Amino acid sequence: MIALRTRLAAWPWPRITAATVLLAVVVSMGWLTLGPALRVSAVEISGNQWTAESALNRALAPINGAAVLAVDPNAVERDVLAIPGVTDATVSVRLPGTVHVQISEAGPALLWRTSAVTLLLNPDGVVIGELARTAAIPESLAALPLIEDRRVTSRNLIRGDRLDAVELATALRLAAVMPDDLGSAADSMSIAVDERYGFELLSHGSRWTAVFGFAGMNPTDNEVVMAAHLTSQTDAIRTLFASQPEETLLWIDVRDPGRVYFRAGG
């Protein structure tokens, strides 16, 4: 009995106790980190007026149910910023299980009316909303350029889709053309695009329609090339108006600005 007590007394009990406590802490921390106690149970999003909810849900899906302490806010921010139209994102983690995502986004810059609806496009050409085709344009959007897209395929555009960059740039440049830029006496002009002639300028207060063709049809087309081409086209219309009475013109074809065709009426 004396020998057994001596052997027990010789054990390093303080070290064993410290190791046991350390192991308990490690196990507890592992349970807190990876166990059910600190899991992402709620994802709060604010600032999303235009961004599609489905796009946000896809970007944030990996953190749903994940360990809160394992969530990397920077990585989540990068995923959210990859959504078209999102310009800034701030992610914060709130214990025990909430992740808050604050986003900033680009608002509408262009109205794109199809045979089905009037789409709202942001500056990148992303569809961020829609209005009923017959609905009045809200006052807050009334100053935006409006493109009337008569192509059958345009009715397939939905929220989250993105317009071709060259086509978008052409639409915005045409929208910036004023009657004075053409030497025209028209009160105003509107823009349409159709299957046969591509982009068109329709005058109001005068009778003419000018056709410009399609944007981005050739592999070499880019925004710089199309901008130069559009300048040549508008210069050709101005030259035409300087030589022909505008009030007699009905149809102007400047798809090839070096060879302008026109039709006059009585």
C-alpha cells in the first residue's frame, strides 16, 4: 500500500490537470465553431432595390448553415460584387448566427420597351426591373432614354439579362443625338430597333425616319468603331439636310454613310 501511494504521488498531477483543461477548451471551441450552436441561421440583405433576389440567393447560398466563425466577409463581398449591377458590398457577422449584407447598386439608366414590357436597364445594360408596357412612366424615370425594340427576340429579355455592350453603347449614343446635331427642325426624336433595319431615328414635328443598321454584327465591331461609324452617319444626315428640304424627306438610309439613300414625298 505504501508503494502504491508513493507511485501515485509521483505522477505529475498539475500537468495532467492543465492538459485536461486545455483539451476541454479545444473541444469546446471546436464544438462552438463547427457544431450547431454557431451556425448561420439568418442572412439579412439591405440596399437591394433593383438587384434580382435570385442572384443574391445564389451568391449567398454557400454561407447558409455554415459555421459563423468560419465565414470570411471578404470572400462573401467578392461573391456579391460579382453580381451585375452591384457596385459595393459590406458584409458583417453578428453572433450567434446572423450575417448582414449591405449592398449599393446602379439604378436605371435606360428604358427598353419590348412587345411585352418596358424593361429598366442599368448603365451596364443589365435588366434590373420592368414596368407594364401600357403603364405610365413614373416621373422619376421620365427623363431616361426610351428605346422601342420591335424585334420578336426582345420579348425574351428578363431581369438579370444583359444587353450586348456594343448595342447598349449605340443606343445611348443615339439617345444623346439632338435635332440641332443633325441640322434638323424636328421638335424631338425617338429611337426604335427592328428586325430589318436595326436602329432607327424617328422625327417628331417632321416626317422623316432615318435607319442606322445593327450594332455589333461584325466580330471587329466594338464601342470605339461603332462610335466613329455613328458620327459618320449623323454627319451624313446633316449634309443631306443642308442640300435637301427636310420637310420633303420621308426615308433616310445611312447604314452606309458613304452612300446615303433617301425618299422624298410631296
